[in-house]
Amino acid sequence: MISITCGVIVLSLACAAYGAPQAGYGAAPPSGGCPEIGVFGWAHETACDQYYKCENGTFSHEQCPNGLVFDDKSPVYDFCTFYWKVDCDKKTVEPPISSPGCPYQWGIFPSGGCTQYIKCAWGQPNITDCEEGLAYQDETHSCIWPDEVPGCDSEAIVGFRCPSQITGLSSKFYPFPRYPHPNDCQKLFVCVNEKPRLLNCGYGSAFNLESYTCDALENVPDCKIRY
């Protein structure tokens, strides 16, 4: 089944979890001191980017890297995640420490182009591509359909222009007509409000020109895909 609403790539989850704890998390300080086995973390009373940690019996007071704050649910480094994922309320946060290409030492930032973003770790910028057919949106720190990002040309990014007249099997799927990709039998274009979106049928599937749907590869003999 094809979905036209699943184009968001949540970059915070796609980032590598640098040094993420491998044991269970603790939401509060363990009573009786630190357990001898396990890694536990809990929030600092007044600072959003500090926390307390017990690791195999050793207690420590930790500072998140610049641009990260404490989070014991979906950390990207130790017990820390991107500041925009956490409501710090009135807790203090370290001011930004910038370096060339990085407003903070850690974070995800716009690159100035539609199809790339900058991922910073330890102050080192890494230009990263969005998944094919998507564009970066800074408000959500994610890659989404290019027609949903102001200033991005979905036709140029996708490489397809939606026909003004909908004919043939494409009309069967109105108001979201679909069209085959000219060079890749596993891909197709879907037009939403006359703007193209690129979709992929996925592993083991191909676009069937007889039904205009994604089908098992064995049902699309003209699609020569090898894994």
C-alpha cells in the first residue's frame, strides 16, 4: 500500500546515538546509593543541560555538550538530546558556543539548500543529504515533502512536473494521480495539489504499469532488480 503522508524523516531519531547508555534508565535517584550494575540518570534541579548519573556504582554530576539537554527517553549522546526536543521551562541552559558551520556544538541546522542539512557533533559540521525526493524543514528539524517547504521547488527536486490533464490509469487515483518513474521501475510520482512527490515501492516491490500500483517483483517481469 502506498502512503502519501509518510514523507517525514525525523532526523533526531535518524542520528547515531553517540555513546547512548546501554543499560536501564532511572527517572529518580536510586535509594541507598548507586547500584553496582547498570547506568542510571536523572534530571538536575535547576539546570536543563546538567544531570546526575550512576554508572556501575559510580556517582557523577554531568554536563550535556553544548546544544543538548537532559533526556532519559530518547538521548542522542549519553543522557542528552537536542534542546528543541525538551521543554526546559524555567531551568537554565548554557548559552550557545558556536564554531564554523555550527551555531551550537551539537545540533541539526539548515545548510542554505533545500535537500541538505548540517548535523553538528563536538563542533564539527557534517553536511547530510535528505532522503531522495525530500527537503529539509528547519521548524521540525526533519526532511519532508518539498512542496511543504516554502522556497523549495518540488519539480526541480523531484525531477517531474505534474501534467495539467489527467488521463489514463492516472485518473483512477484522482485527486492524487500517480505516474511511473521513467528510469526506475521501483519508483513513482504522486501529484498532490498539482505538486509532485517521489515515492518508492520498497524492497521486493515494483511499480506495475498494468495496475499503477506497487506489486511484488515477480508480477512485474520487466523490472530487472537484483538484490
